[in-house]
Amino acid sequence: MTLSVLGIIPARAGSRGLPGKNIAPVCGQPLIVYSLDAARGASRLARTVVSTDGEDIAAVCRAHGGDVPFIRPADLARDETPTLPVLIHVLDRLEGSYDAVMVLQPTSPLRLSKDIDEAIRMLEEDTEADSVISVVEVGDAHPARMKRMKDGVLEDLPFSEEFEGQRRQDLPQLYLRNGAIYLTRTRVLREQLSLKGNRCLAYVMPRERSVNIDDALDLIFAQALIAAGSTDHG
């Protein structure tokens, strides 16, 4: 069954960690434009809109061909506002209906158009699945290597490695959400009030496409990868 999927790029104006990050310049263009381009290059999205409370963000998006049908109200743009009500607000305001919604955070500039299309294909082929979320292998930052510190002394946690220095390949393979793709059936959003639902498929992405920009160091890392041409980010 072919799904009608709405892409939503949520871009709140306020950011504590990196002010103005959604339109911060990255290798010659505003950060959010990378997500606009990835969505435009995907063949499986029925429509992609930007949800923002910032007139400056809206202007940048429109200048780059983005669809900004309305400005998000201030009560849905607070620091503590979760993603779900923002998505419901967009669905309620737009005409037409969609089988699923894909959240494309502007802080994932290295996501490719093919990542978008492949995630949608996965959801189409598994009719029992509620959602698809992109992840990346944790690598050296495995939770089994974490410690608790008490009065300057390191303590193991219940899930710590069996012995100090255990090889990574002997640890359970674990994955971390990378923030690039959240694809959820619309009925799950509305009825379960969840981005994940009960059955969530994993779309595994490589580390070089899993940069999630939260602070200035992440921005520098993303710029280096894009400048080096390590991936076809368009």
C-alpha cells in the first residue's frame, strides 16, 4: 500500500544551546536549507511544510522554496513544548489527510533524500509497524562503559561491562536515536499520542550522516563533513 506522507520540519526560533541555530550558516547556506533540499529530493513525500514561530526562519525557508503555510502560535513554541502537539497542530490546520507524518529536524543536515524514501518504504512494507525511527550504532560510547561518580570515586552501574576494558565487539550491540527521521502513522499520533507506538522499526544510518546539531561543536563537525564532501548531503 502506497502511503501519503506529510513531511514536517519543526523549526522553533528559540534555542538555548546555540541561538539562531536553525538558520545558522553552514558551508554557505542556512542550516534548515539542508533539510528542505533533502525533502525536495525525496520521491515519497506528498508534501513538506515548515512549522515555525519565527518570521526570520519563515522568510529564509520561503526564499529557498520552502512551504510555510502559517506561523506557529507562541504557546506551541516554548522551551518545554514537546513535538507531538506541534505535529497535531499542523495536521489540523492543513487541508487533506495523510497516512503518516515524517518529522525532519533541521538539526540533521546530513540526512539524505534516500534516507527519507527508504524509511517510508519500510513502513509501507510492514503493515503492522506503527513507526520508523532512525538510529546509529553507539560505537565507543557504549552504556556499559559508563560510570557513576561519588565523592570523586568511580563506581560501576548495574549494566556495566563484565570487567574493565572489555572489548567493544563483546558488548551487546546497541543503537542511539540520531534525530534524523521520525516517521509515524497518523492514527498512532492521534489515538496513542505517541511518535513511536507499539511496533517501531529501526532505520540504521552511518555515523557520518548521524550528526545532530545541538551546540557549536556539533556545528563545526557538520561543517567539516560537508566541506570534505564525505556525503552527498543534497
